[in-house]
Amino acid sequence: EREADATVMLSSEYYPTLKESERLNTVAAEAFAAEPSREQLTNIQQSVDDQGGSVGVRVMASHGGTIDIHANELARTLISGPIGGMIGANYFGEKLDYENLVCTDIGGTSFDMGIIIDNDWQIDYSPEMARLLLSLPMVNMESVGAGTGSYVRVNPTFDKIELGPESAGDQVGVSAVETDVETVTVTDCHVAMGWINPENFLGGDMPIDRDVAEREIKEQIADPLDMGVYEAAQGVIDILESKLRNDLEAVVTGEGYAPSNFTCLSYGGGGPVHTAGCTSAPGFAEVLPRAGPPAFSAFGFRAHDCRYVYAHTPAINHDVGVPEPDPARSA
């Protein structure tokens, strides 16, 4: 005997619904991602308690609303950040009489979009993530891998600029001199163009060097394409905004809606620098960039009530509820 402790998780207990494949995928996420994160959340709760706090830490859930960190189905915290933005957007809309909203969250790794109709959002009960179907309720959102942390490279075969699919994430780019990033990112182009103040990035907590951004853009992008540094940087930004614009228009019109009936809210860490570019074509009634865009999803966490959603597939006796055929009608 190995005498090793092992945790046994049954999908039928965590997610007692039909569709075994979706249940298996979800309980696998629960085991590999959700349960380990509970330890981190517990440490946060302990820190709150040590400082004399008397409130329980809660987490935004995929169905919209917050749940306790000791809730059984912690996999429901998947993509809670973008969902928090939609909750905050709806709260904002209710207070200012905006009923139909398109939410756009431009971050370092992805571009997340969602639609709110009559101050309500749609719930997908079999969402797809990483090409896997899951068995949990999730606010309906579309996400594409196009963020400001996307790596920028030149395709030597076709002599063209390509973005991603990899991303520097919270490491920003080569201009963040205290990180190990070696490949230029979209944010480096922002720095080179003067759109970001190097002295005040993250309030000055992360050192940013514009000279490094310009040097690396010249070496990695501009020189191979025989372009100027600023021409190359602007070209990168134009390519990203074109993709964001097309994806955003496809999400709205693909659902059968006219953009002119919506107010578009833009937030996220990359929201302010790309709002004009990604909303220039669809023709929204209004476009509203939010103050404090990197923290807007956190605002959404505070703007919603506790909410738990439970699902269970009942067994139905096949002998009940099936009427006998009427001979007179069949004749």
C-alpha cells in the first residue's frame, strides 16, 4: 500500500445533471483548478480576519452574483473577471437608464464581449471553454485572444506583421525593464507612440522605458519591414483595432441586433487606448469609456448580490405522462 491520501470527486455529486461528458469536463476543472485556488482564497480570508475584519470573502461566479469561498462548486468562478465587468455595466445601465448595452473588456490577454438586453443577460447552461463543453451556468460572453499583451512578430515568409497568439500577460512587454519579456508587445507600441506615460504606469510601481520600446520595435519589426519605428508601431495598433472592430461587430450583428440600438461600454486595462479604434465602424448609439477601467470588473463584484444557482436532473417514470392513442382519432 502507498498509504497516500487522495480526494475523490464524483461528478454526479457536484453537477447532478445529464450529459456525462460535460459533467466530467467540469469536475476535472474543479479538481485541477478550482480546489487549489480555494487555498489562496482561504489565505485571503485569514488575512482579513487577522486585521480584525468580520466579513466573509466572496467570489464572483460564472452565473452572475457572488458565492462563498467554501461553496462546493468553485469551478463556477471561471472567467469571473470579465463577468464582473458585465455585472458592473448592468448596474451602471440601471442607474442611468441604459437598457441595451454592449460590454467590451480589453485586457492584456483577451478581448471579452457581452450583450445586455433590457438590463438582463443571457445564461448559457452548456458553455464551451478551451474547446470543452462544461456543465455549469455561465453568463453568455464571447472571448477572443487579442489583448494588449499580444506578442508582435514579423512573418519572414510573407513580410507581414502578426499578433499573438501568445501574450506577455501581466508582464506587459520589453519596455517593462524588470521583466524577462524579450518579444515586442502591443503595449510596447503604445509606449513608443507616447500613449502611455512611463512615469505613471501602475501608479509608477512598474518601471517602463520608452527608449527600450523604440529600440526593440526598430530591431524586431521596423527594420525587417523597412519602416520607421512610429510607422511600425502605428501599424501594429491598426491591425489589432481592425480585429477588435470586426469581432465586436460580428458579436452584435451575429445575434440579429443593430448596433445603433446599443450603448457600448469600454473598460479593461487596454480599454482607453483602443475604445475609439474598435468602435469606429459598428455605429453604436453611444460609446462610453469608463473611469478607472482596469478596476471596473472589481466594481462589478461589489455591485451585485449573493446568488446561488442549483441544477438537478430529475428521473421521470417512462410509464407516466404518455397518453394512450385514441382509436377514434386514428380512424
